[in-house]
Amino acid sequence: QSLLTQPPSASGTPGQRVTISCSGSSSNIGINAVAWYQQLPGTAPKLFIHTNNQRPSGVPDRFSGSKSGTSASLAISGLQSEDEAEYFCAAWDDSLNGVVFGGGTQLTVL
Amino acid sequence: QVQLQESGPGLVQPSETLTLICTVSGDSVNSGTYFWSWIRQSPGKELEWIGYIYYTGTTNYNPSLKSRVTISMETSKNQFSLELSSVTAADTAIYYCARAMWKVPRFDPWGQGTLVTVSS
């Protein structure tokens, strides 16, 4: 069972704004930075957000990250069909002394 | 452009040792800027961090796997490797190597991954 909890699925129609949540604890999200990964079918995960809200070069600005307390969120505005993918959150956990991942959220564009 | 490529057997017998190699191009594993990591993804799609290695040889492993894992580095070949001993069917997964940073969940880039099946 993952130390970070994500909803298994999310959906939206093209153009909508969708938010994916990631719930952790005081030993991970509460005190450390969060990252988000996008995984398209058959490919490796790709870093989409790091340090809570920073986008690597090449990631559309429709994607944004935020953190509050022991939870984090990934927001996607102006949803597009190409955004259909699995999204994972991740954080360093001080109790584990290592990285923990969320269970992943499958985003469907209706 | 930094690229990582995993290699190793796709089938391992139960109770044996899984060994994978990650070959890095476009960066040096002993540059001291980054850590180098292994991550696996189960058939159920859950991601699990396995561990890190730094060019000094310093390692950090997931406590749940620590007793069975060894990550090492071959700087002359710009490679790092994973050994996982006493494997069972539960170790069947896609294994990824990735460039990493210490104490932050920033893995970038990743290798394409290699499927390892544990079965007799």
C-alpha cells in the first residue's frame, strides 16, 4: 500500500480543468517537495512537475502543481486528448529515508 | 541529450539473483552532480523506488528491499547495476534506471525500462 494516496481515476472533457490529488503525511509531503510524473501507455514515466510547482522545459503551462500541508495537487487546464495518461505523485519520506510514490491516477479525456 | 538504457535477462528463476545494468550516455556517472537510481513498476502499475548510488559508492536502499539489494557502479564503462537476490514472483516488474537527485523525488531522465519475469 502506497504511503501517498491518489484517486485511481479522474476524467474530463476537452477544454475542462481537472485536478488530481495526492495525500501524504507529516513525514513526506508535509515537510518535503513533491514531484509529478506522466506515464503514457507503454512508455517510462516522465517528470512533469518538480519542487511542488516547477515545470521542466517542454511541459505545457496548462500543467500546474501546488502543495498545502500534507497534500498536493496537479491541475490540468484546457484539457486535451493527448493528456490522457497515468499520473503519479512522489515525495521524499524522512521516516523511510527514501522516495515514495502515489498509486497513480488514470486520467481519461472523454 | 542524456540517455539511459537498461539491459539484462528478461526471465529469472525463483530464488536466484536478478542482475541488470544501466548504461548512461550524454552524462558521466562520476560527475558528482547527480545520483543514479533504480525504480520498478509492478504489473499493477505501482511504482517502487529501489535505491540510489552516488559516484563515491555511497548507496541508499528502500528498507523493504535492503536485505536483498546491491547497487554498484562501473565508472570506466559509465554504467551502474542492480542485483536483487532471492527473487520471487513478487519481484516480477518493469525495472527502470534513472538519473536522480538526493532527497528529492526528481528522476529525469528515465531509461525505457526492461521487463523481468520471475518464473520457473
